[in-house]
Amino acid sequence: MNKLGELYRVEGRPGEAERLWKRAIEMWEAILGPEHPILAAALNNLGMLYSDQRRLEEAEVLFLRALALEQKAFGVEHPDGARIMNNLAGICQRRRQYARAEEMYRRVLAIQEKKLGAEHVEVGRTLNNLARAYFSEGRYAEAESLYLRAIAIQEKSLGRVHPDVAATLFNYADLLRQEHRKAEVRRVTNRARAIDAQSLTERSAQQTVTYQDLQQR
């Protein structure tokens, strides 16, 4: 149910995803008890769905519970807990609780760098998130430094043509636009669009190959 809920969310079927995650949570609570850490996965997934739907208060409650379960079971420096804390920080940022969001992102970053390494792809994502928080506060110089570091990590970890790289480039372009650096905006935006176009082409080709393979079977 939990895995199928993830698929439904990706496919844009939020109602079905929500139903499955709620059912999975109920079953795990009944079988394993309300304090079992396996619950954290479904709680986090349902929180992400609510975040997508701008149901921020409900999402925050779920993330807090998932984080508490993870930290109780595995300690405060486990990467899975850090990932949930990253999601919780995103809720704080969207609610303009910038100081709280920054504190969480920095804690996440410290855990990830210690446990996963300074150039891990998760570090790149957190740097991008923290840079967005700084940008929202008008701290452009600090945000730019983090964007550039995030892009370098993502290019090394994922390759130069990856949707995550494009997403960070678009965020960086927003900063450049705010500072009226027009030539750089064009350069960065054009590169991000080219990555998106190439990624779309590659996904379409992959889907075609998969379909043909299924027909052959």
C-alpha cells in the first residue's frame, strides 16, 4: 500500500494515494503499535502529499510525528530522519518561518555531510533548499554561494544533464534576475531549459523502448 501510494502520487492520483497511506498507517499501528519506526515512511509520504496540496498544518503534524519515530529508533543523526527534517523545514519556509527553516536546514546539512559525505546528492538538495530560504530573506550573496555549490555537487553526482540540476539552475536564475544580471540570467536559464528538453526526450525514448519490450514479451 505504501509503495503503491508513492506511484499514485507520481501519477497525479492524490486521492487514491491518500487513501492507501491512511490505510497503511492504520494497519501498521494495529499490527506493530503506534511507536514503530516503519510508520515514519507512510507518515512522511502522506505529509509530502499534504504539502503538495498546501495543507501545511496537516503536513507539519505528520512530519513531526515521523521525525520523532525516526529519531527515537535510530538517533538524531540518521540520514532518514534528516530527510524528514528537510521536508519539515520546507513547510516552515513556505509559512515564512525563515529562522526556524534555516536552523533545520543547517542541522540537516551537518548530519548529511557527516554521515553521507560533503559531495553526496542529498547534500546538494539541502544546499539548494537553504539557498532558497536565504533568497526569500534577501540574503543574495549567501544564497548564490550555496546555489553554486549545490550545482557543482549535483553535476558530479547526477551528471550535467539531470532534472535536479535544471531545477537548481532555475532557482539560481531567479536570484540573478532579482539582481538585474541579465546576461547571466539568459545563460543560466537557457542551459536549464536545454537540460529539461533533453531529459524529456530521453524519458520519451525510454518509455518507447519499455513499451516495445513489453509488446515483445
